[in-house]
Amino acid sequence: MEEFFRGRSAPAVIEHYDVLIKCLETDFRVIVFETPGCGFSFPKSQFRFDFSDVNDLVAEFLGGLAFGPYFLAFPCVSAYGAIDLAARFPSLVAGVVIVQAPSWSEQVKWKNARDRRNILSKPVIGQLALQLLKRKRAPQWLEAALGRREMLAEFVETTDAAFSQGACFCLASAFQRYLTDVERPLTPLAQPALIIWGEADRSHRATDKSSTRQYCPAAREAHFERAGHFPELEEPELFAQEIRDWINSLNDRSP
């Protein structure tokens, strides 16, 4: 059984992945996890969210599970972590699915457009502001990001239920320390790659989506016309079939 490993994209929480897991579990061992600062994965007070530190922690987690090598499907900003892991820990990674992530420089433009008043990028101020406003900001972000508008109410309800129980949303720390304005020198993938974009994501209207290929020139690519920022959650059946087709094509080419 192939090991299919899902990171999650804030402010989505693990409960949002129930349908996708059901779509994949007959063919894969599916593992969904939250990095520190997301959902109920609470970071320690001294945790700094630096790019390499977060990725090293994920590598330790993957290694500890001992199910690898994995197909990593990391969305949005976490996709760069998957690319980094594939280069530094190649024995852990069989392939990478890059979901809703362009080049680093294009993603920084996206980040700055999400923080036009330059609040989240300010240490301490950004963290305090997001803590106070996360239950208001998350629905606003979801309204802008979801392509499947009929899913908005349920999506917001699930996120708000997590927040009401104390879930964290450390977007400011990620913006300040993980997705820095100084571009990370990422090594192009040696492993097979699949790029998936949701075309109805209004937050990425100005993004050069072709820029993702600088990390994986030979990647297979799929575009979901109805999906927005969360193609794996908005079109789970389509996403699951794309994964099956891609991995089957890799197996067909194996000697």
C-alpha cells in the first residue's frame, strides 16, 4: 500500500479532510497532520517557525512513523517544505504533490497581498492582532479563497468550531519566519511531481502559476476549474482520481 501523506493548509483543520480521506483510503494509507502552530498542534513558546527548523521537525515525524517513502501532498506555503524535504531527506520521499503553490517569489507577492497593511509581518504586533481577530479574519479569507461557494458555510462552521475549542492559527509567525521575503534556494525535485491548481481561487488571480515548474520541469499538471484555494477539499473525488492516475502512471513506468 502506498503511503500518501497530507499536510494541511490553514485555516483548514483536520476535520475538513474527512471526505478526502474516504476517497483515498481504499488505495493508500492516508496520514493528515498539522505542523506546529496549526489547529491543535500547539508550538512551544520558544519555537521560532524558521523554515529549516519546521521542516526538520516534519522529517523527524515522518522518520518516526517508519512508513516511508511517502508521497507528500503539501498545500500552499507548506509545499516548499515538501520540496526541501525531498532534497535533504530523499529516502523519505517517493514523490511530491504541489498544491496551490507557485514559485517562492510569486508566493511572497501573494503573502503581501494578504497583508496589505503590513500588520501580520510585524513581530509581536502581528501575533497579537491575529489572536484577537482570527475568528473574524478566517471567514473573510475563506470567502475570498473558496471556489465552491456552496461549501462556504460548512467550511466556516468547521473552522470556527475548532477555534472555539482553542485551536491555534499562527499565520503571522509563518509569514514572518517561514515564508520570508528573502527567497530560499530550493533544489529542483529529483522525485516525480504532480502540480495541482484550483483555478477559481481569487487570491491567486494575479499569480504566475507556470512558475511552479522551476522546481519540477517534468511534472504532470492538473487544473480544477471549479475549485479555489483548497482543490483537495473542494473537489476531493477529482483530486483522489488525479492522485491514482498519477501514481498508476509512475508504477507503469517502473521496471
